[in-house]
Amino acid sequence: MPKVKQIEKCKHPNSRKTKALIKQIKRQNNREKIKLSGNIKLNLLGEKVIWFRDHLDPSWTICTPQQVDESIENYLGRFNDELEQIRIKHSVGNRKNRQHANREDIINLTIKREKEEYQTCGLEMPNLLDSTQFKLLKSWNGELRFLQNFKLQRFNKKDLDKEVIKSSKISLNMRTVEGNQKVVKNDHMDVESKE
């Protein structure tokens, strides 16, 4: 830090030169803090995307809204095993203080925040309903610098439930249309054979 040495050389602490050097040091420290917080956010998002990539079924070529809903529910329940282990440790022995209290509190807060996000504004994740994004996620090697290639979308419970109902109605209509076409073809063949 040559700037610190320059500050020490200054004779008066309130001189213009000292104030300018202090201002430059503060600005540099603020830039580093912002850069660090951006890296932390990127790491958290990367961990989330990696979790979804690792828990995809290899046989899927694209996700349906129902499969997205199931994968989000699995994501929200990813800490259940760890919480169960902590509860088992609490039940063993007659301890008055909570062992692993900090970790348990962090997990509970994270689960509460993510469930609330999922119920209201939506959980941000890669768009698994888009085939190109799905293929990109399956082939992604986990490097954070390629995270910007993903189109992130917020999925909430209410919208996914609407999509599931909509897709089930469409598939039901397709089955009835296919069934009606078979009946019409059979009637047409019967008419031809009678002539």
C-alpha cells in the first residue's frame, strides 16, 4: 500500500493532500466491497443452478410445468436430512443448550425465505421449460463465467399450478380429438364397405 506510506509522510493530518489520499483509499475500499458482494451473489446463484443441473433426470429432453414444480419442491426440501440430523443430536442426552444452533437457524431462515419467495414473487432459476436453456443447463460444466448465458426466470407456485392445469386440459383435449378421429375413420370405412 504505497498510499498509506504517502499519508504517513504528510506532515499535517488535515492538509489537502492527506484528505485527497484518504478519499482515494476509501474509494478503492468501497470498490473492493462492491466487487466482493457481487462475487458472493454470483456464487449463491451458481450453487442454485448447479443444484438444479445435478438433480435433473437424464432421460428428460425438456421439462413440463409439473416437473419444474416437483424439482422446486425438492430444492426447497434439500436441507431436510441435515435438519433431521440436528434434531436427532438434540434428542440424545439431556442438554439444555442447543448444539449446532447457528447452522439450524441459518437453514430455517433460508427455507422460510425461499418458500415465501416461491409462494409470492417466484424463485429465480434457469428456464427449464425452454428446450435450448434446458440443453444449455445439462451441458454446463459449472463455471461461473458461463452463468451469464442462462436466461433466468422467476417461477411461482400459483403460475406453475395454472400451467399444469392448462397442459392437462390440452392433453385431455388432444386425446378426445384423437379418439373422435378414430371413430370418424371407422364410420367412414364402414360406409365404404357397405357400398
